[in-house]
Amino acid sequence: MKRALLIALAAVGLMAAEPAPIADRPLPDAAQEARAKALFADIRCVVCQHEAIADSPAMIAADMRRLVREEIATGRSDAEIKQDLVRRYGDFVLFKPPVRAGTWLLWFGPLAALLAVGAFLLLLARRRRVETEPLTAEEEARLADIVSGSAHRPDADAKPSDD
């Protein structure tokens, strides 16, 4: 009974695993295949997010490579292919998204943050230091009294060089 349950659990685990992607079939025309590979490097895998579809082992990346090759074979331009992928997956699918109102923060946010930090540091550096007022006669006398009584050191291990 336990053995049958273990076998059933193992079978379910094997069925849940993602199947291996279908092997890439390059285009017969070398120029078209070169175009496809150049596009693969510009398109981000939507699963891995930090890898181009050319390097990603994910099944969706294999599907995207197949889709790009099919569209190149039908005669679509690189811009049309990218536009179709952006329509499907959003601007994030491109490593270099277009500059428009929706992507301003992505393009100019780091520069704005750097300028804000620079302005803050500049303001901090220009801030005037508070001038200390000179000691009054009473404070001078008290200080002289404290200094004159320092001949007796409370710490027996203290040396003159510790002052």
C-alpha cells in the first residue's frame, strides 16, 4: 500500500515537471538566421528576466525564438517583430525599451535620483556652521580653575602622553 502511494506521488511529480523545449530549428537562409540571432539578443526572456531569449533555457524563450523565426520567414521587418512582441508582453520584453511617457521613469529615473542626491549634498556642504561664542570672563575663570587642578590624575595608569 505504501509502495503504491510512493509510486503514485513520484508519477505526479514527474508529470508536473516542465517538458523539455523543442530543439531550435534554424532558418534555411543564413541571412535570415543571422537576423533572427540578432533579434534574440535584443529580446528579454519573460521568465528569466535577466537573460536574452538566445541564452534562456525556459520553454517560453524557445517559443519566442520559434515565433521570431516564423515571422522573419514570412518577411516581417525587425521593427514589426519587436512591435508584436511588445504588444504581447509589454515594453519589458525589450532590453532597450522605447522612450515615451510610460517609460520616462525607467530612462530618466536614475539620472533624477543622482541629481537629487547631488543637490542634497551640495546644500549640506553649503550649510553654514554655527559660530561658537567666545567664553565669558566667568567661564574663563572656571576653566582656569579646572585646568589648574588637573595635576592630580584620577587614573593611576595615566601618563602625560594620554592627555
